[in-house]
Amino acid sequence: MSLHLDDVTLTYPDGDGRLTALDAVGLDVPAGTLTAVVGPSGSGKSSLLAVAATLVTPDRGRVVVAGTDTGTLDRAGRAALRREHVGIVFQQPNLLPSLTAAEQLRVMAHLSGRRHGDRRARDLLGAVGLADCAERRPHQLSGGQRQRVNIARALMNDPAVLLVDEPTSALDHERGAAVLDLLVTLTRRRGTATVVVTHDRAHLHRADRTVTVRDGRLTAA
Ligand SMILES: Nc1ncnc2c1ncn2[C@@H]1O[C@H](COP(=O)(O)OP(=O)(O)OP(=O)(O)O)[C@@H](O)[C@H]1O
Ligand SMILES: [Mg+2]
């Protein structure tokens, strides 16, 4: 199942006027492929992910997630779609300080009423190389390990669409490369349509495709 954006324009209120964050953006991400998004700070990369995640509704255009035209959904419908089909790793790390790594993942299964959350959490922590850290809380993990918990958590509900904002910004080059490799592997194995925002151009050869956002406009890199 894929992600499809067609002619998407998003504006934010800005003083007396509007600021155009996305300007007639089109993007196709087939299942099992990873698209990297680069571009200057403030160009619209996180806005692109927010629209794809249905967290923000565009002024114009179509966002199709896993075959559903999200314009046909109300608020509750979008929330359900996100819960079922979208995995999001935000630019700001947002693990809950009091929960262990395994618990961060189990909360997701609990929220969507899924069974077998314990086993799945264990498997996913293993898949991101953190089998030995399952009982640790965020302050007992390194920055890179926290990023990997974030990624594993986003995968808990087996999303069709995986959206990842700057997963390598807090990491050195080598660890950043390892996270990108992990995302590529998970994308192939699980058939997700994956979009990764990154500042580090050295990682781009790992992506199936790279697009550049500049002043809200998207071009193939
Ligand atoms: N909620 C908001 N309200 C108003 N303006 C916003 C909002 N969120 C983002 N913007 C503006 O929209 C533009 C695009 O922001 P966005 O966060 O998408 O950029 P970005 O490419 O992710 O930048 P960075 O690399 O710094 O994370 C910027 O000019 C930003 O100031
Ligand atoms: Mg951003």
C-alpha cells in the first residue's frame, strides 16, 4: 500500500496574510520503497510529513494513504486511519520518561486494542538491535538508542506508511548510516511506503529516490 500526494498546497496564518508552506506538491511513494526528503531549514519538509500523516489538512489537493482518499474522512476517521496505517517518528523525540522501552511500544498496541503486544514489542526491539535494552527507561539510553525505540514504536501497528523526520540529526555519521540502513531494511521487509527527512546528504544513496523541498516546492533531486 502506498502514499500519494497530488497538488497539495498548505498555508499557515502569518500576521495579516498566509505563509505558503507547501505549494502544489505531488509525491508518489510505492509500497516497499524509501523516499528521502532534503531541503533547507524552513522549506516545508516537516509540513510535508504532517500533511502525509493527516495531522494537518491541506488547503488544496489530495492525500491518499493506503488507498484511502483522506479528504473523504472526518476527524475521527483520520485518527483511525493514523492508528491503523501510519507510523510517525517526529523530529522532536517524544518518548514517555517513566516508561521502559518495551512499555513505550506496548502502549501503542494497547491504544489500538491489539493483542499480542508483548511479543510484538519484543520482536521489534530485537529488529532495531535493542533486545537487551527492553527494560531501560529513556534516560538510560543513548540518543541513537532512543531514536531506534522511536522507530520501533512507529512500527508497532505495522503501518502501511512510515514517516520519519530527521532520524539522524542527533547521531554521528556512522550511527546515522546504521539508522538509515535499518529503515531501508524495514521498508523492504514490511513493504511500507517510507518517507525520511534527512539533512545528511551522505545517506542519500541508500534511498530509492530523493526529492528536494525549497520554499514549499518539491523537485526531484
Ligand atoms: N504551525 C505553524 N504555524 C505557522 N507557520 C508554521 C507552522 N509550522 C511551520 N511553519 C512555517 O512553515 C514553513 C515550513 O516549516 P517546516 O517545519 O515544514 O520546515 P522544515 O523544512 O521541516 O524545517 P527544519 O529543517 O528546520 O525542520 C516555515 O516557514 C515555518 O516557519
Ligand atoms: Mg522540520
